[in-house]
Amino acid sequence: MEITAALVSQLREKTGVGMMECKKALLECDGDLEKAVDLLRVRGKAGAEKRAGRVAADGVAAAAIVGSVGAIVELNSETDFVARNDEFQALAQSVAMTAATNGEEDVSALRGASIPAGADYAGRTVGEALDEITARLRENIVLRRAAIFRAADGEFVADYVHKVTNKIAVLLRVRGDAGDEARVSAARSIAMHIAAAKPSFLRREDIPAETLEHERQILDEKARTENANKPEAIIERIVHGGLGKYYKQVCLLDQAYVRESDKTVGAALADAGIEVVDFRLFIVGQD
């Protein structure tokens, strides 16, 4: 079949591999994009930092906490020029405040919610404010997604936004004493870690069985490719070690804590006397 330049570029975006290698992989896989990704991973060529699911969008992420409810939102624009606009960023913060005030994460419902007093655009609905700024800035402005956490008894919520870019936001639901400043500060540090390390799951048990099996198959095939004629026991040890590294990459509790790399996040949480119940990570332009 014909391998188009667009398909090759898409594979390159997902893997970070050169154009010629991408084209060869697509030819070997009859143009199947996902199979080509796996093939490049087996060959050790796919960049680990590249992630599937990117979307063509700019914008900002914002966070707000109102009482026991926390919210993060992603507001998209067409260009970075608008994303850096103070008015646009203020609206994103107002939308996050509205989501936290109303405890609402459904985008359609959030568009109809009134922005609370004290926030920019107060008195308007989120939809009206979006329409107004769209007309003024002459770009398509889209509220892409929102997430909220409600803290139960014995819990609190914490948030973090990477202020250098305003493109990464984290929301945590934490079990611990909300009146203890040290514990609240520790939770915020963990939120900062999440923004930096970008885990996909809280713990190993949260990884879907099909996702884990897919990873195991990739590791197994790679081990057999690189260690031909080695005993089965050695292959199994290599795969087991690969899964251990995978857990440290994608599971928050298994990751090395960015502030103290000699301990895991799980150990850091235990030292702080808190427990992460759940988290959300928004990165602008990614699923």
C-alpha cells in the first residue's frame, strides 16, 4: 500500500524516530500506525518521552479550590500568542473557580454555569464569557475539559499549576489532616512532582490488565530479539526487570521522588503522614 507523508509524520510525532525509519516500519506493518509504534518500540527506537494522543491545540490549564472542592480546567486557543494573553488566562482561572464553586466538571453544564462574584467576568455564564472573548480576540476559544475532586471527611484537595507555562495543572485528593500546614505543604510538593514526572497511574493495581499485558508482550518480544538463543529463564528475568522499570515510569507511588531521589513517592507520602487517594493531571494538548 502507499505510505503517505502525513502518515509518516504522524508516526514520527508519536515516537520521535527519524522519517526513514518511520516509513520502513509502516511498510513492514502495511500502514498500521499502532503496529508500527510497537515495532519501533521492540527495536528500541521509539522515544520514551513521546506520547500518543496529542491534539493540535494551544491554550492554558488552570486550577482553583473552593472549600472542600478542587477543580482543574483546560482552555484551548488556536495560537500561543492568545494563550499568553492576560485576559485569556484570567478567563481560564475564572472557569476553574466556577467549576470548583459549582462542583461541575461536565463541559456542557459548565458552559451554562454563572461565574461567581470576585472572579473576572462575574455575572456572566461561562459560555457567554467564552463567546465574548472569542469575538474580541478573533480566535476560536474552546473549553476542552474539566475535572473536580470533593474531599470527604478526613481528606483535603491540593492543586498545582506550572506557572512558567500555565500548560500543566494537577489536582490531588489527599487523606490527611487539612489543618496541618506541613501535611498540606507536602501534598502540594507531591502535586509538583506529578507535574514534573507525569505518572499515568496512582498504583500498579490501577493499570488496566490489557495495558499491562501489552507492555509485557512488547518487553518479551524485545528481549527475544536482543537475546536470541538465551535460555527462557533469562528472558523471563529480563521481562520482569523491564516491568519493574515500567512501574517506576508510570505509577506515582513507584516513582523516585523528585525532591529526594533516594526514596519513592510512596515512601515520601508515608513520611509526611498523608495518602494520595486520587489525582488528575492535565497537560495542554494531550489526552
